[in-house]
Amino acid sequence: MSSTRSASGYDLTRLADDTIARLAEALTPEERHVVLHQGTERPFCGVFLDNKKTGVYVCRLCGLPLFRSDAKFDSGTGWPSFFQPFDKDHVAFIRDVSHGMMRTEIRCRRCDGHLGHVFDDGPPPTGERYCLNSVSLDFVDDGQPLELRGA
């Protein structure tokens, strides 16, 4: 399997299915439902909704950096929201026509874990609102190392 690097230098080589299965063993049933089966956590209950710490939000499954805390904003929707990703290469965009709507699903580029959806009603400078499930994320405080899992 050849290695693919993001613009920010991270290895985006797709993890093997057996590696994903091994990493998923650490997930709770709710995390498994959301991350592996495109579920959605209930609004206003996620652990990162009101997180004000400085750092980086990473993929819960593989640790790929996804969003910086300085791109987070209060959208009032009940889910953590960001106006831009850590690196656009780290997010896969998939057309989603489920539930009678046309949306764009976002997934982790490295492990294909479901993150949430992106909408075009966000604040400047991008006008985008990346609406995330807290259970799809982990948080790394500023100054702590960003470490990929499953490598």
C-alpha cells in the first residue's frame, strides 16, 4: 500500500480493515454506531460542545488531526461546529441523500470514520459549518503530541 501525505505532512494511507476493527474494540456501543455506521449523537449532549480548551480535535478512531480549537464556534445547533478543518486533505466529503435531505457527509480520510456533516451556513472567513459528533472526536491539549493510532 503506497503512502499518501496531506499538505500538513500527515500519512493519509487508508488503514486496513483489520486495523480499524482492532481500534474499534475500544469504542463504546454509541461511538461504534456513530463512527462506523454513520449514526448521530443527540444534540446538546456531546462532551465537546462546550469545550473551551486550546488544542486540536482528532479522530476518535485513528488520531488524525481534524480541527483546531481556534476554528470552533457556537452554532447553536447542539453539536460542536467549526468553520474550517485542520487540513482539508484530512476530511473526505461524501454526498448524503439520506433522511429526505441532500447534505455533505464528512469522514476521516485515514480510517473512514463518520464525523458529521458540512453546511454552507457558517461564519467568515469560509462560510462553512462543519457540524461534528463529539463521540467521533478526541481532544489533544496544546503542547501535547499529536499521535496517529493504527500505524
